[in-house]
Amino acid sequence: DARVTQTPRHKVTEMGQEVTMRCQPILGHNTVFWYRQTMMQGLELLAYFRNRAPLDDSGMPKDRFSAEMPDATLATLKIQPSEPRDSAVYFCASRGVSSYNEQFFGPGTRLTVL
Amino acid sequence: KNEVEQSPQNLTAQEGEFITINCSYSVGISALHWLQQHPGGGIVSLFMLSSGKKKHGRLIATINIQEKHSSLHITASHPRDSAVYICAVRYSRFPAGKSTFGDGTTLTVKP
């Protein structure tokens, strides 16, 4: 049963700490997306990668957020230093080779920054 | 003004009713995406459209590129259809591939 996995599922941390969220895309999918969802802003696209190369990260605050794909089976989203306004659910999604394939979403990481 | 507008914001229906959720957008797009978010928070991709119509079970999605409008229809609605339905568009121009999301339509289907 192919699915996108995300870890951790929940994270509570103090302001100023580093947070790393991980995503394992579906095997064979070459495009990975990071989204953030808050009550105020709804869903927002933060960044996406194709074949491990970042294509667009314009939705991501550059000073504290970074996204990488060390290999085809792992995507990471890092926040350093974290702030209370970063509290949100962070979703990862992956998509197959065709750009018209639907995306498969992970269960999300619920981040709370105190 | 949001580049993607959904209507209605909230919708309550009786089981068995035919439901329509609308999405209008103001930018040039290469594709439109309908998502379903369950009460538990999980997100499922329903359809990706660039033209015409797609059908999957009781769900039908249509798009009119000229009118910049898409609709999601649910036939014979069921309480398990209760969820938030989100429309997202992918820009065709710079930044190509970037997506913008509507605010979602909260659907409640009562037995």
C-alpha cells in the first residue's frame, strides 16, 4: 500500500529551537511538495522539488526555513529558529512523473511552537 | 482579493441530495486540483483537471477554461462525504507550477 509518510506526526517545541520535519515520498514519484496549513491562511505551498532539484521555494520564508532532498526517498523541511507563528500543520505530497498526475498527501506534521 | 474563490463557504445537505461546489479563478492556469480534507485532517486528491470533465464514482468535476470556472458535483450525497473541499490552481505563467488555494467549502451531509 504505497503512501507518503511524514515524521514526526506531532511536534511541540519552544521558540528558538530548530525543527526538522521529514517526508518519504511514494517510491517512483519524482515531484515532492511541502505545504503549510493554518486556520488564518489555509493551505499554502511552501516549496516543491522535481527530481530532487528545488523548482520553487518562493512561498517559504528564506531567513528561517530550508527544504532539501538529500536523496529520492527523503525530503526535509527545517525551521531554525522556530517562532510561535510557525505553528501549523505541515503536509508533504508527492506526484508521479506526469505533471497531470494527482498528488498524494502525507498525514501531516502538527507543529506547535510555544 | 484571493485569486481563487470558492462558493459556497459552508453547505449543509440531506443525504441523497445532489451537491455542487464552485471554484472561480482569475489567473491563467495549467491545471486545477480538487482536494478533500476529512475531519481528521487527512487530505485526499480527488481530481486534477486541465479541460473538460472527469468522473470518479459519485464525484464529477468540470472545468471551463474560458470562463475560469470549475465545479465539483457529488451525486447521491452521503454523510461520509462530509469534509472540506478545496480548489487549487496551478499557474501557467511565472512562477510556473506554483499553486494557489481557495479557502475551502465545508460540506455537512446529514442522514
